[in-house]
Amino acid sequence: MSQILKPVLPGATLGVLGGGQLGRMWAHEAQRMGYETVVLDPDAHSPAGWVSHHHIQKDYLDPVALQQLAEQCAAITTEFENVPADALARLSPKASPAANAVAVAQDRSREKAHFVACGVPVAPHAVIETPEQLAQVRDDLLPGILKTARMGYDGKGQVRVRHRAELADAWEALQRTPCVLEKMLPLAAECSVIVARGRDGAMVHLPVQRNLHRDGILAVTEVSAGNISPVLASQAVQAAQAVAEGLDYVGVLCVEFFILNDEHTGELVVNEIAPRPHNSGHYSQDACDVSQFELQVRCMADLPLTQPRQHSAAIMLNLLGDLWFTQGVQAVEPAWSQVLALPGAHLHLYGKAQARAGRKMGHLNITAATPEQARNTALQAAHILGIAPF
């Protein structure tokens, strides 16, 4: 029997652990819906802190700060996966997702074990925490990618290894920290699914997103009918729902997949999960009737979840700090006027004062009536901004 929920209605105060751009967009959405917002983040200049009603500028494990957050807020969520799980545990039962679910996402070895337990396909892999485990690695896992079990994101903490000598050297270079070795697979494409799950077990999802990564960082997301074969899309949604169900997850969860061998008739393997809104879901702000950030608010406030509908074909371009330096060593603001002259261009900047190479400064959503129109416009925008074509 479904759990009967008591919604936290607009007018109440909601809180978030983390003051980055995801927290900023969450705060904007919560405020649009009529909530007051509180951000806990130690950075005085955090993007979310600038726009929230209240900013508690303390460490995430500061007991006084956590008590203050709990007293001010009717419900609390998180905007980045490396928030200390202990902080979420201390804020229970007001916090979602729960600490144990976030802890699984923070550790690749636990994450892989969870995928296996859920019966979803996962890349062949081995956990390496000791010299003995290193010596026992099967030959058929090489060549592979050695990834730190914790604190890895956007390509950080990852080393490609071709043979055992390189594997041993890479583990030494990573200071023998616990790692997961994943077999290198014949990658044809990448995709992701964002699901939202309520406390009562109700679940909805955004359309399957086709992704392009460059240097380990998401560069382009394309979402339109037929961008992924219907069979693979259905499999991805089912797998994502199984992962969320297995975690008894409450909130917005992104599940990333590799498509192997052939992008139309190939097979899926789960790559990793992010227990929060995700870059690949940013298009939903302008192309769907319910965005991933509204879903996040609805989950934490125990509001009804309605299945999002995509009303426009969409492409999202990630805007990294590199774009400010296409003309030399001095930062120059990109040509926003030219970009915004394009039909269906929606600019989202994160309020970060200083551009740096690799730093996520914003994103550009392109919406159109057809996938072809969206792609043509997105390529024009990419040319203006100095983004490589795709």
C-alpha cells in the first residue's frame, strides 16, 4: 500500500547542502514555487548563496550549522554527490536523498555492487584495495580504466592502463588509494536517464538523454524523439528505475550508461549514478513542462510527481571557462549578443565571478520544433562561442 504523504506546501522553508550552480538553479525553482530557501555552504561567494534567502556559511559537518539548518527548514536536500553522508544522516528524517543512498554513489565499489544486486548490466570490473587484489586482476580486464573509488568526477581520478605494468604504476601514482578497474569497452555512444522518486515510491522520468563527453566532462546533450533507439531507451529507463528502487531512493537521480558496439542495436551497461540533478538534464528547464529542479523540489516536499512532457527538441551546450580565453590569456566575455540572436537560444550563467579553464560557467539550451533545427542552431552557437563541432 502506498504511503500517505503530508506535503510541505509553498510558504515553508526548504534547505540545500551545497552552494554550487545546481543549488542555485534549485533555489530559483523553489522560490518560483513560493518557498523560502536556505543554503549551507562554507564559501562566501557560492552561486546558490548569492540568490538564496539565507546562507549559512559554515562547514557541512559543523554541528551548530546543521542544527540551525534543521530548525529553519521543513525539508532538506543536497546538490552535489560528495556532501558528507554523515551530514545527511544528522539531518534525517528531513533530508532526502538519505545518507545511505548517497554513500553508495560516493564509492565506486559499492556502486558497482549495487548495480549487480539490482540485476542491471555493468562493465566487467575488479576492486583494487590491496597488493593481493592487484595481483589477482584477470588478464581479460586489460586494457582498462583505473578509477579511484571515491571523490572522482568529471574525469578526475581516472587513468587508462594497457597492461599490468601500467596498472601497477597507475595504482602507485594514485597513492594506492582504493580503486576500481573497469575493462575498456567498444563504446558507440553515451546516454543518461534522470528519474525522480517520491517517498511513497512513485516514480517519473525525463526522456533519455544522448551525451557527448570531452576530456571526461559533459560537453553536449541532445534530446529528441529517435535520438536513442526505442528499445535501448526503454531498457535504460527500466534499469534506472531498478537502481532507484534498490536504493529506496527519494529525490532526483541521474543514471549514466554506455552504449556498446552499435548505437542503434548495441547493448547498455550502467556507468555511474549521480544522486542529484545532472548537467545532462539542464535542457529540461526550457524543453519540458516540468524541469529536473522542479522534480527535486516536488520530491523533497512530498508533492505529487507528474510525468514530464518534452515539448521541444533540445540540445544543451556546456559552457566551460575555456570559452573566455579563445582570444588569448586575458579573459574576454563570449559574444552573448550573437548567441542570443539565434532562435530558441536560452542562456543560463551561474554567477561565477572568475572564469577558469575547465570550470563550469553556465550552459546554453537550444530548443526548436525539430531535431534538425535544434542541431543547426546549436552548431551555429558552437561556432560563435568557439566550441568544437559535434
